[in-house]
Amino acid sequence: MLHRTFRDRLTDWAIAVILTAVAAAMFIPFLYIFSVSFTSMDEYLRRSFLLWPERWVTGAYQYILANNRFVRSVGVTGFITVIGTLLNLAFTTTMAYGLSRRFYGQKLFLFLVLFTFLFSAGIIPTYLIVKAAGLLNTVWALIIPVLISPWNLIVFSQFFRGIPEELNEAAVIDGAGPFTVFWRVILPLSKPALATFGLFYAVSHWNAYFTGILYISDPKLWPIQVLLRQIVVVNDTSALQITEQVLTDPPPPETVQMAAILLATLPILIVYPFLQKHFAKGVMIGSVKG
């Protein structure tokens, strides 16, 4: 066992203190949002800052869940996240696998991918294309324009090139075609990459905010982040279609805002632990040159 000097122990303690401070800086705001969402009107007005309510009430959650617009927005975002992520992975992996094989014109396709990675068309041309395609005020406007991320495509392509060519050759000798090789050999070996980039795509879709404002003007199709903007930033709780029964005893608007934030964040937090075991291995993809 190596001898640890006083300087080493001091460095460990300094790192521990810094990491604890960073963790607290991220956890305390979340705890504040959680506590305020369960706080009554009297307690909220009496205490300027709280991290743990004296009396737990669920009025803000009943207030939010009693309307259709919030539930519909969660449904719209859930559809965009699930279907969008599946389409993202399908298009990204198939194109990346194709680019990882040697074929005539491969460099031209790689150049086009790198060009779109370095130079974006801009908001107005993209908006005009989405409008010309008839995608405005549809959920597909939030999925189709972002089907393939150039960066993820390049990393996936590098990962596929790292898979031994002998596996492909063995499968071809056994009579497998390109699609069978991709589906039966390549994808099973790519679970860490699929989990990691699937999480990246899913978080991106769940937090889609600017594109929702840009392409969706119908409140019935608002993603949850756009509805949250109306509630939290614009402070327009009328965006929630509340029933008259709930309106007779409304909770403080601040608790409604915090409850809405928590409900909008919770689903993606639940998904994360199931993908965590692949995450550390997946983020290392493409970082090591053979």
C-alpha cells in the first residue's frame, strides 16, 4: 500500500469538500422546489424560505392534475420523447453503420455530415422548410427536423468501425445479409451506445422548448416545457384549464409553479437509473483510439 502524505490527504479532503458543495448547490434548489410544492398557503406566506414544510398538503398537485391541458401536454411530450428517440436511434445507427463500411463516395457523405455539423442552416431557413413540408402545428415538427444529430452520427460511426471485421465476415460466410448482420450482430454489441445516446436524445426531446414555441401555436399540442413557460415565466396559470370545483380554493401560484416543475422533471429522472449502468461505458465510446 502506498504511503499517503499529509499533502495527499489534504488534497482528498479539498476534493471532497468541493464535490459536496457542488452536490449541495444542485440538490438544495431541487429540495426547495419539492418542499414549496407541498406547502400550504398560510405557511408559504409566513416563511420566506423553507426546505421542509411543517404541514404537508397536496393542493397544488390536485390543482394541476384536475385539468386536461397539463395531462395532454405530458402526453404530447411523452409521445415525442418515445417515438422521437426510437426514430433517432433507428436513423442514426443505420446511417452510421453504412458510413462505417467502405463504399464508393464514402468521403463525400462524410464531408456532407461534417459540413452540417459545422454550419447550421439557421432558424429562418429551417422554419420555412418545416412550413413548406406542412409540419407546423404537428408533433412531427419536433421530431423530423432533428432525426439525426451529426455529432452522434460521427461517434456511432467510429464505434461501429471499432467492432472487429472478422465478426462481419463470419456472419456473411454463414449466409447473413447486411440487414441481418446489422440486426443480429452489430446492434446487440452496441447496447451501451444505444442506452447512452438514447438517453441523450430522450432528454433533448423531453426538454424541447424553443422548437415547441417556434413550430407549435396550438395550445392543445404544446409540449410540457412550453406549458411550463406559460406557468412559471409568464406567470399565466390560466394556461391550465382548471375546473370550477378546484377554483373555489386555489393554492398559491408559486406552489403550483413548483409542483408543475416537479411533475415535468420526474419522468426523465425515473428513466435515468435504468440506463445508468450503461452510461459510464457508453460515454467512453470513440474516446480511445485503437
